[in-house]
Amino acid sequence: MDMPIKSAESLDLFVNARQQFEQALTWIDSIKVGIIDYLINPKRTLHVRFPINMDDGSIRTFHGFRVLHNRVRGPGKGGIRYHPNVTEAEVTALAAFMSWKTAVVDIPFGGGKGGVVCNPKELSRSELRRITRRFVAELGDNIGPHTDIPAPDVYTDAQTMAWIYDTFDLMHPGENNLAVVTGKPLEIGGSVGRDQATARGSLYATEQLLKRGVVPGLQSVEGARVAVQGYGNAGAIAAQLFHEVGARIVAVSDSRGGIRNGAGLDPQEVLAFKEKTGSVVGFEGASELSNEELLVCDCDILIPAALECQIREDNAADVKAKLIVEDANGPLTTVADKIVQDKGIVVLPDIVANAGGVVVSYFEWVQNLENQQWDLEKVDRKLRKKMNKAVDDTVDRWTALNARHGEGFNGSSVGPTLRDAALVTAIERIATVVLQRDIWP
Ligand code: NAD
């Protein structure tokens, strides 16, 4: 049974998430049919609308979301995104990815996600502060240390998390509220290593994947040519960390465009330039390229670390990388996934590749509940262990599914992907807990 990619391509992220989920189901031996709807759809979706006094004296109404996808394995966990294109479908899909991610890396959380439709580039710091505080007040007790725990995502950062904590703490005096949000500044309960965790986790996961020998023609990060789309928390730090272990960063980009240098860029110098000018574009000693060109440039490892649905039916066939490491959530459509699979390109799926962020968020949460502060050596050692285990579990499951595919299981003309294997692992873990807890009443 070939699932489900016969349908036309959709750029709706939740449609893609559902297609991924349905495809993974074809690789599962048995599942209680009645819980499938519960496993894919969100448990709860909140819409809030609120007015804000703008700096110029006007008033604007903003629209925000918080989706709790699933919390059978623990409280909801997931970032808050500020972006003009935030939609309910996008937030729902990102929340589903979080449920699967926390399950595949085996931390005691479910999945959640939030967003506010706004353009932070056009907002002042005090407008962003008012938006954040009011958004948190509107969410009320729908977030909390044991219910649903936000974190940073696109265009939100440690300062945003500090405002979230401060607002929630004012609403709940006399309690230890540090664990209500992760990704906080170090001085108020943040964890060392959290700012680098997503990128560092993706490096550890890539190293482990290559060690397992599942990427034809690529044995090691050292010497690999790497292209990175997006130069924010995930992308800029990934460029730096891959560079540190001997990769050559041949192209990087941000929302304004990209730069390339086949001999290799120095990611720190590029970051310093971006911090000064607002973009990587214009960096000396590199030629310019567009984001579209970056995705199909000559490289060994492509790291999409910006937004979703970047690799699609119209450009997937031109991707030249041997390995795609999904630091962004959902950067490939389901149709693109199939095209690159047919080309023999391996995809390290988002729910494993970028899980380092939520793993160290979990460490931050544990430290907050215990009023402890771990050192960087401990955080990184535990992160590497979690990432290696998630990769090993995924590769082991992929190997087992491949063997069964050879015996005719699933009936598909193509074998499983690493994404199928990671999702099968996640879905089975969540389904097991649903049935162990048993259906109430
Ligand atoms: P960020 O705001 O720090 O950076 C986003 C970067 O993407 C910026 O450099 C921006 O210029 C660039 N960008 C925006 N639109 C672009 C476009 N159309 N083309 C190319 N570049 C574009 O955000 P982030 O936290 O680095 O998140 C990036 C991705 O990583 C998102 O998909 C996010 O969900 C995912 N992610 C982030 C974390 C985390 O801990 N920050 C964890 C897991 C996954």
C-alpha cells in the first residue's frame, strides 16, 4: 500500500504532519483503531485576541494561539513563535511534532505549541513586552509547570521567556514558578547549554547517524561540506558547531538571502557581521545566492534551519546533499520527502534532529523543580546520551522495518524512511501509555 503521497502537495503544515503520521501507521503492526483520531488531533486549541497600546498612541488587536496536542506522557511542552504567518494549522502541526519528539527522545512531556500573529521586526521592545505579558495573562492557567510549558521558537528568545516567567509569577505569588517556561536567562533559572542545545543536539545526532553508516558516501562530519538555511538560534549555532568539528560551511542564509564560499565561511565572523548589519548578506569574501539556490547548492549536508515547507515538489529533485538534517520543524513537504528518498538522499527527521532544544528544556525544568544548577559538562554529557539513544532507537527500528519490508510487510513499493521509523517509535510509545493509563472513565 503506497501511502499517502498520491495526493497533491499541500503547504499546510498540519496536512503534511497528518500525511507523515498516516504513512507511519502503515508500518505499525497493530494499533487500537479508536485511538488514532486522539493521537493525531490536538487535545485542546486556544485562540486569544487582545488589544495592545502601540508606541505611536494607536491600539492594535493581536491574535494568539496555544495548542496542547497531547499530554498523556507528561505536561505539554513546546515553543512560542512570533511571526506574521502564524496560523492555527501551523501551530497545531508544530504541537503534534512536539508530542512525537518528546516521545522519540523519551522525556516525560507531551506536545504543545503557541504563536502570536505579529511581525517582531516592526515592533519595539516595549511593544513586544506588552504583547507577551498580555498573551500570558490571556492564557491564564492553561500554561503552568505541570500542565503546559512554553519555550523559545522563531523570533522569541530568552528575554521573551523572562517576561513569560515574570508575568506568570505575578499571577501565582508564593510558589516556585520557574518551571513554567524554559529557555530563560541563566540568572533566573535558565540552564547552561540551552541556547546551544538545538544545534548541539543536531550535531550529536548527525555524528551518531554517520557512525551507524546509513548515509551512503558520507562517513563523518569532519571534512563534509555543509549548507545552512536560516541564521538564528538553530542555524547560526549549528554552522558554528559543525565548523568546530571540521566541517566546511559552504553557504548560509537568512530571511534576506544567502552567501556562499566554496572554500568555507567562518561562522563566527558571519554572525558578527549579521549582528552588526542585520543580515548575512553583504559579508565580505563570499558571493551572494538566494535561499532557493542555497537549498540546491553543492554540499554534503544540508541543514534547513528556518521555516517549514522550504523543500517542495518544485525544488526537491535538485537537492544535491547526501544528508538533510532537519533543524527546522517540517522543512520538507511529504511530496518532497518522497522525491529525495527516491534520489537516495537520507533525511534525519526533525523530531530527532532538532530535539536537543527540548531535551535541555527538560533538564532546565528538572533543575528548576529541584532548585539546582548543573554545569555545562553535565548538560552536554546527558544531551549526547539522549541524542545518541534517539538516533540508535530510530536506526534500529528502521533496520527492523527494512527487513520486514523485504519479507513483504506493508506492501509498499518503497522501504521505510528514518522519519517513518522515528514516528513509529513515537506513536507506539504514546499509544502504549494511553492504554496503560486506560481510558477514563
Ligand atoms: P530564530 O528566530 O532564532 O531564527 C530564524 C532564522 O530564520 C533567522 O535567521 C531568519 O532570518 C531566518 N529566516 C526567516 N525566514 C526565512 C526564509 N524565508 N528563508 C531563509 N531564512 C529565513 O529561530 P530558531 O529558533 O532558530 O528556529 C528556526 C527553526 O528551528 C524553526 O523551524 C524552529 O521551529 C526550529 N527549532 C528551533 C528550536 C529552538 O530551540 N530555537 C528548537 C527546535 C526547532
